[in-house]
Amino acid sequence: MIKSMTGFGQSNVDDGQVQINVEVKSLNSKFLDLSLRLPKIFADKEIEVRNLVSEKLERGKVSLAIEYLRHGDSTVKQTYDEKLFVAYYDALKKLADKVVAPYDQLFQLALNSPDVIQGNVKETGDDEEWKRTRICLEDSIRKCNEFRKAEGNVLENMLQDCIGVIGSELKNVELLDPKRAERIREKLKGNITHFFGEEGYDANRLEQEIIFYIEKLDIN
């Protein structure tokens, strides 16, 4: 069975609590060239996803994107070092007092000082969340594979039609070929005669060259 390397598969789930979107695209490539875009909560699943895709799709330039959204998620995404912030703020106030400057911008300056903002809180998905996401992932890969099979069937039918035409025309080619060879022979002789005249060439040598040339054009 012929299978195309061009394919597309998509799967979506939205139960009011979470929304999961998985999309798989595949284009032609000699080997598997996989590009992933995963949410942070599933960053540790990259190897598992790569193994699943390579097992099912095998070849092609594949791009895979997973989106996972928790509805009503109000989790704080950043943390702050409060003690360090207060220390910066107090230090900035002392400097301001020395030069009799206003305090208007001190809060923002202290907040943006080094190491006050601790960065994003590490997010991880639990086993149940990954289980549901993996079901969507497998469904998307399956749809992409079915797409590739359907494309492959179209290619196979086209190739079968071409083979049928070639097969039906072979007998005609066998009938035409002797006339083709004779036509080439006469054309070559005519060109030689035109350039060198009737006596300006070795007829035996010319015949040998013509035979050699026609053998190179043998359709067999």
C-alpha cells in the first residue's frame, strides 16, 4: 500500500473545565523531521510524544502542537522575594532622602530590581490531565495517518492508470520503432551528404557510425 507523507489531523476536547487542542501536520521529507510545541505543564512528556509520533508516522516533516487551557485558572504565575523587595525599597528611600527626591517611582524601581521577581511558578500536569491529552494526541495522529493513506490511494490509482497506458501502448511502440530507426538513418545520411557531398565521406565508416548511434537510441 502506498502512503503519502502529506497529512493533517486535529482533535479537540472542551468539557467546561479544560480545553485541549492537538494538531498534527505532515509534509514530504526523506526522514522523520519532527517539530513540537508543547505546553509547559507537559514539557516532561517530550520524549514520550516523540516516540509515539515516530512509531505511527515514521517519515515526513511533521509539526505537532498541543494546547491545554484550564478554564477559570487563577493561579499566580509569578512569585516575589518580599524581603529582598523591602531591602531594595528601603535603600532607595535613603538615597531619595539624601537628594531630597520624591518617592513616586521607588515602588516600581524596587520591584524591577534584580532577583525580586522569581519567574514563573513551575507548572506540571497530573496523570489524569496527561491521560486525556494523550487520547487527543493519539486521535490526531490516527487522523493524520488516515489522511496519508487516502492521499496514497489517490497516488496509487494515478500510477496504475499510467502503467495501464504504458502497457497498452507498448505494442504500438514496437511497430513504430523500426520506422523510427530508418528515419534517423536517412536523416543522418542526408545531413552528411548536404555538408560533404556524395564523395566527401567514407560510406563504410558512416554506416558504422550510424549503426552505433542507432544502437544508443534502442528503446529496449
